[in-house]
Amino acid sequence: MKRLRLVFAAAVLVMPAFASAQQTNLGVPTVALTEPSYVFDTGEQHKIRVVVVTRGIKNPFAVALLPSGDALVSERGGKLRLVRNVGGGKAATLEANAIGGLPELVPAYRNGGLHDVVLHPQFAQNPLVYFTFNKPGKLLESGPPPARRQSLVALMRGRLSGTNLTNVQELFVGESGSTSGSRLAFGKDGLLYMTTGAPFGDEAQRLESVYGKVLRFRDDGSVPKDNPFVAREGARPEIFSMGHRDQLGLTVNPVTGAVFAAEHGPNGGDEVNLILPGRDYGWPRYTFGRGYDGARMSATPFADGIEQPLVVWLPSVGPSGLSFYSGERFPAWKGNLFVGSVRRGQIPGTGGLERVVFNDKYEELRRETLLTELHQRIRDVREGADGLLYVLTDGEDGALLRIEPRT
């Protein structure tokens, strides 16, 4: 019996080292997108073709489809790129030179630089382009840079003229904090919604901080008078909702006008939320996720006064850009929500495109994961005026893909 106890104790001591060794080769290699297109089957819209529009985009974060048939693509932390002829008919080309007129590039640091990019609803008349930009913030005393540098999230606007942005303005800037990426979307009411992250700390619950929130602005960056916390002393008037962790997806339902955000949990507990004015979504006090060490982060994800997510992923999928499909090219997908995924269950190389089917009350009926065979990090998804879906893959050799029916 004594010998058995010794063997058991030795095995327990070895287990952590064994687990750590197993993680050194974690992940699945991405597929090199060397073919012009790929054909897949799906659960409800059988046989789709995924066309590689262009490659060579460094860590793309967002795509904005222009009325001309071209597209703007933001490179995270870097440049704004122009892709010609994304819809087919002519060969697509990635312009070698980036769009001019953006703020001067900052030294590389965690989550710094350019993130989302969207067009004004009347872009054809005014051609205004909005983008979010993380400016360098405080350099914390503990820990080496760049990981420990904070940032200040900014909302900016410029006018697209050829291959340049002119009259670039800073419409809003937050305080220095441990923020991350942010997203933008115009509502059917013409107001601009903006997400901010608060992955660490308690900023999401503090109304004097803009982080861990959904913010709402007029198109000139001013604050709407009916924002829910305008009259509260000490609260930031830009705040529309609170209690969010790391929101890397935002969209507006084109039919109903409802606003939706995709939120990263810490380790599982990823969410899609219906964003309502003045509501608290719980982070960091209430979450379905666990810590990165596997331990539970809250005794319960439920509480009175806390909004519950419409969709939860356990394990995580790393949700990113999202879009409702409203076109005619994929009849079986009409009204479905598409959500980019960068990885499933914390395993690199397992990203895809999530498809969620709701009823008319936004209650989930079923879901499907697409494009997993490519093993790509999907960073954004948008519906084009042509009724097709456009998808960005994240990486050093990022690609813009077009999903179309196979005829």
C-alpha cells in the first residue's frame, strides 16, 4: 500500500509537467489559400463557393464595402488598404500603397493603432469614413512594454478622396486604460454605436470609465440627449450600455434596427448580446466563462438586473465581426446571424464562421459552423450590396474571401 501511495504521488507531481509539454505543440496549421476557390456543403444552403478575392493583407480587422465595388480593409495596428473590384467580373487587386491621411503610425504595442472602419449611411453623398484608433496611453511600471502599455480609444472621421482621407478629425477619445479592439455600427436611427473593451479590472462596472461599454454618438461625435446616463452625475454621457468584457463584433439588424454585439468571455462564455439602453450585462461580476487557469470566475452567471446573452458558447469560439444576412442570393440563410470565429476551445487553427438561426423573438433555434476546413481565424464578415458575404481571415497573409452560391 505504501508503494502504491508513492507511485500515485509521483504521478500527481508529473501531471502538470506533462500537461505543459502537451501544450507546446498546440494547434492546427492553417490552410494556405492557394486555390482560386473552394466548394463546401452546408446544413441549409447546400453547396457554396468560397472565392479568394485577394491575399497579402497583414492582420486585417475590418472590411467596409464601397458603393463603387471596391473595399476598404483595415490592418490591425497599421494601415488602411484599398481592394479594387471585390465583387467579381474583373480581377480584384490590392493597391500597393495604403490610403493616405491616417494618423501617424504609433510604435507597435499590444492592441495599438487602427481597428474598425465603417462608412457613413450617406457615404455616396458625403463620402465620410469613420474609424477607431488606439492611441498610446500610460506605460505601467510593472511588466515590460509593449504588453503593459495602456491605450486611449479614439473615434475618428475623414473624407475619402481617391486614395486619401482628408479633413481627418478626432471626434472622441477615452481615458488611458487596458482597452482592446473596438467596433462601430450605424443604427437605423442614424446614430453611431461603438464598443469598447475591459478584459481586466472593473472598468466595465464604473460609469466614470468609457471602457467595457457600448457608446452612442451622433454622426458628428456629439452625445444624443436621450443617452441613458446623460443626467447622472459622474457618469460618462457617451455610455449606452455597460458590463461588457471584450466586444469585437457589432451589427444592426437591417430589418428591425436592433443592435447586437459579440463579446469574448475569458475562457468560454463567449456571447452575443442584444444591446438595450442603460442595461448592465454583468462583467466582471457575472459570467459563463472561466479563468485561463480553468477556475470558475463567478458563482453564478445570473442575477436580478443583469441582462442575459442571446447566444453563449461553451467552449469559446473567439467571436469577432458579425452581420445579419438580408439578401436574396442565399434564401435559406435569410435573417440568420453570421459571427466570425478566431478559434474554438482555445485551440489555434480552429476558427470558422458561425451561423445562428433565431425565431422572431431572437430566441435561438439552431446553429452551424462553416469554413472550418480552412482552419482560418475569421476576423470580420459583411454582406455586400450584391447579396454575397465577404469574410476576412486574420494573419500575416490575411485574405478577403467572397461566399457565393455554387451554380
